[in-house]
Amino acid sequence: MSTPSFPPASPVLSRREFLRTSAVLAGAVSLVRAAPAAEPITDIHQHKSYSGRPDDKLLQHQAAMGATTTVILAGGGNPKSVSALNAEVLEFVRAHPKRVYFFANARTDRPDARAEVEKYLKLGAIGIGEQKTNVPCDSRYVEILAELARDHGVPMLMHFQHEAFNTGFERFHKILEKFPTVNFIGHAQAWWGNIDKNHDQKVNYPTGKVTPGGITDRLLADYPNMWADLSAGSGNNAFVRDEEQGRGFIERHQDKLLFGTDCSDAIGQGAGCIGARQIAVIRRLAPSKAVERKVLHGNARKLLGIG
């Protein structure tokens, strides 16, 4: 009969080695438990299929930038639109619950605009926009969707651009007064150019010092239902062109500013990403950590109930 073979015995740790190993393991567990969770960031302005960007690249972009919650704004069917429409956006949102939400949208000059947007509000959209149609900003076209926003209790995000989209920005106060229970979110070139009292409406990206008292500043100060979307080159430009006024603007309107990106890159960091640059600007110019947290997350959570 052959003698049975057994596997070699495991090496026996000395008492000193055991205690040393136990201490290292305990320390590692302690570090894991003590590691702070990443601070939440809510991006209220993104687009699916933006300039052809694949969905996986969009998700990678948001993760690299640090966005923990994302709002996708559906395209309205504008011929120049570079983002996905309602049905495709809804499918994407359903694939990523509690991480991604969406605003429903349609061109305001379409006869079925109300029906199209209401359909997707009933399917889970938490807002309307981004509204980007070449109509006067105080026209009946805008009122139809504002009535829908009022009836469903959701905000409406407006793209203001001189002689291009939602024109006649100087008259938008009429809509704010007519729909006091609707929260409107201002965005784009005319919105941000008009932080300056002396803004030349024909200039989309003004430079130089800002003269206080512009239309945008007054709307935020005078109307409880006016909010601001900090996204895109226009939003970034408004602060970097005159950082002194930027600090004051953030301090004055700290409860109404919403972080957004509106960028189509796939990297989510560095100088090539407008969203990453805007995060850096907010952190640099915010008067306190508490204000920074409001702008990057808290205000969106308050307005939209997400994140």
C-alpha cells in the first residue's frame, strides 16, 4: 500500500507577524469606511447624440466630469438640431434610472407642439425644453407651452438668441408676469450677454468689463420664477470676461443658478470640456463652499426634485 500524500502545510505566522498583518488589514478597512463619498453634481443641460456622440461616450463624459445626475434636453425638431428627439431620449433615460432624467420638447410653431410635449410629460419628463424656435419670446407660441408647464407643474428652459431663437428678450418679463407659477430657466447668448446693461444685442460673445444692471440681472432679482442655466460657452464667457462681477453675480443669485454643460465633447475634463471649465469657474468664484454646493447641486435638487 502506498503512503498517502498530503499538501504542504500553510506557513504558520508568528505572533508578531499576525499582529502586524491584522493591523494593516484593519487600517485598510478603516480607510475604506472613512473615504468620503464624491460630492454630487447635477448637470441640468445635456443632449443625447449631441453632434453624433455615442451614448457610451456621453456616460463616460459625465462620469469623468463628476456629474452624478444628468438631465437630457430633447431636441425640438429644429432643422439645425444636433440632439435626439423625445422618443429616443425616453428610451435612454429608462435604461439609466435615477441617474438620467429628461425634459420633453417640440418646436413651438408646430401645430401639435402641446400634444407632443404633454405625451412625454405623462411618460416621465420633468420639464420642457430646451425651447429653441425662431419666434418672439412673448408670442402665443411660447404661451401655449407655458400653459402646459403651468398645468403640469414643471419648469421650462428657454434658449434666447438675438434674431434667431425666442427673440425680443427685452420683452420676456411679460411672460414671467403672465405665468407667475411657472419656473423659467434662461440660457444662451442673449440671456448671458444681457448681464451687461450696455450689451450690444448683435454680439453673441461679448468681452470686457460688465456694466451692472443688465436685463438678466434684473429678471433674476425681480421675478421669483426666473432661474439661470450656466451652461455652454455663453455661460462660461459671462463669468470669465469679468471675474469680479462674476463673484458678485453668483453671490446675488446663489439660490437661482443651475449648473449645466451643453457640451458635445467626449472627454469630460480639461480645457477641451466646457462643463469641466465651468465647474472650475464656479469653485473659484463662489463666495463659500455652501454657495458652490447650491450651484453645482442643491438648486437643481430644489427645483427639480432629483439627485
